[in-house]
Amino acid sequence: MSDTLIKVENVSKKFCRRLKRSLWYGMKDLGSELIGRSNSHKDLRKDEFWANKDISFELKRGDTLGLIGCNGAGKTTLLRMLNGLIKPDKGRIEVRGRMQALVALGAGFNPVLTGRENIYVNAAVLGIPKAEVDRRYDEIVDFSGVEEFIDTPVQSYSSGMAVRLGFAVAVHMEPDILLVDEVLAVGDVSFRAKCHKKLRELKEKGVPWILVSHDMGTIMCHTNKVVFLENGRIKFIGHPDEAICKYMYSTSEQAYLKNMEKHTDIRDNPALKQQEAQVTKVTLLDGNQKEKDIFKTGEPLIIKIDYIAHKKIENPSFGAGIYGGDGIFYCGSNTRISEYHIDFIEGVVSVFFKMPSLILLSGLFRVRVDIDDKHMGTLDSVMDAANIKVQSGKFKAGMFSVEHSWDIKC
């Protein structure tokens, strides 16, 4: 018996941007298939684009595969092809075993039917006998937490209720393969904890799955291999740590380039000149006080903040923070937290925020700087004050480089 449950070979899928033209192409392609003529339109026609292009990978028994990528990278399209909802335009997909998919909120549910009826309908579609569903029914309902509304039509469910019931049905039908698309992002904290626990149980039983998520913590915890998609193509396939590192670097690089396109000198904003204090320039320096924007992990980093105070300001606070391209705060501080007291500021001065060793790993990051008054009211704040490119050298896992050592005693 083969250990390979899903085999994807050079799969491609295209869509059309125009509805009318898409319908016309669909009719022509359907007509060609009906008369036994192979589809001759293997290349792009007018207004078409590749949602997936030349995708190849395998899912073996016991594998837990993660799919990551930005919105529009082709993750859901790939899952829909694996589930048989749409056909690939090129390539071949082989699936061995019973597959259970949850590729949308309440996927596979009839909104007119009640939750109870949908459980039995889903099981019937999968070929599961009613007696077996009866045996698992209480467990499914208890896991979903919607027992009070189980005899209510699904169309009256909230999105969270629908996905809870959908996930409960999917994981309790004991599928050979499980497909899950971004459903763990929905629901309250307690339900997500139950989902994570259930996934760990399935993993221990050897149930393979393909999991799509934008939560890198979920991908790290529940997968042993990751496919990183970018613009419909596989950019990397391999260990979760390395895949996530490449994904985070790629997304931060895109944000960095976008910021560079729209970045203007903050000193040229006339509206800011009416403020009591204004940041005029932010410069990145190395340990030798030399200006640069590309740093290596472990190097000293100095953020120089030039400002002008148009009047005397007592007990101000300066802050500097480093953010990812996705807006997540990574590290930083301010003078009040650091207990660095400043009596007053007036005129043109510079403030230096010094990091003896940069702990960030590879990526492109944004610098935010702030000036607050003694009541913590913001005098000036600049989100995209500067951009930092960090290079780690050899591969390291995670987002930070932490000083550590290993020891063994026998």
C-alpha cells in the first residue's frame, strides 16, 4: 500500500478577470470537451491570469503540510482543486482515501437545514452510515458548543457558530485526509484552544492534513512541512522554520518597497510645522556612528532622532520602536520606561536610541518615533520614519536571535 495520499504534478489553474469573457471561454472549453477535443487553450487568453502555476508536491501518510503565502497567492484555489471543487487546467492530482475539507466558513452546509440535519447530510455525502453518525453525534455537538441552536437553521448562525460546527464535523468523521483553510482564525479563545488540542490528537493518530493559515504560530505548531506560495507559484517547500523565515522576509520586503515608493522627507510636511515639537529627521547609525540602512544580526544599531521644539517643553518623553512590514511591534522603548529623565527641550536637538546588539533576524522593518509631553500626550509621531534591512547570515529559527548556550551532564 502506497504511503502517498495526495500527489500533485505540475498543476496550473487560470481565471479570467472579466465575467462575460470568462463565461464565453467556459462555454467554448465545455463544447470542446463534449466533442472529445482536447483543450487547446493551455496558454493564457485575453484577460486571463494564472492563479496557480506548475505546482508539484506530495502528502504522505502522517504528513502535516502547511500552506502559507500572502492574500491572492493561490492557497485557497489549490485547496479547492485538491477537494475536487474545480478542475486544474494543467497537470494531474491523485488522491487516495476519504478527504474531509473545510475550505470556507460552514463549507458544505445547506443554510436552510438545521445544524442537526447538516451533520447527517455531510456524513451521508462522505458515505458514513447513519448508525456511525449516531454514535459520534453527541461528541460532535459537544465539541462545537452550539447544542442550544442545533435544531436552528444554519442560515441564522453567526460566522463563528458555523465554523465551529463545520470544524467539529470535519475532525470527528475520521477522514483519511483533512483540508483546513484559515478556520482557526475564527472563534473565541477557548474554541481555538480546543481546535489546537484536537489537531494534536489527530496528528498523534497519524491523520495527514493540509492547513492554510496566516498565523505562523499555528503553522509552526501543527505542520512538519510547509509550502510557501507567491504569485501562484511555489517559492519554497521544506521545513516550517525556514519556510516561515522566507515568508516573513518576503512580506516585509514587499512592505518595505511600497513604503520606499511613497516615502517623502518628513521635514517637508508643512502641517507639522505648527506643532510644539516636530521630528525633523531620523537616521540609522552603526557602532561607529556611520549612516547605513543594512545591518547584520548582532551589530550595534543607533537610531538618531533630530527634532525641533518651537517652545520650551518640560519633562518630555522620546520613543523609538521597530515594526514588521505587517505592522506588528517587535521591540523598542521610550525614555520614560527606561527612566531616562529629561528636564526640558527647546530648539534644535538630537536624541539617540542605542541598541548594543540587534536581536532581529532577517527581514525588512520599519522604525516609528514619538515625542510625548509630560502628560503622555503625543506631540509628534512618525510611523515610517526609517526602514531597516536585517541580514542574519546562516539560517536561524524564529524572529529574534537570543544569546544562549547548551550544556549536558551525565
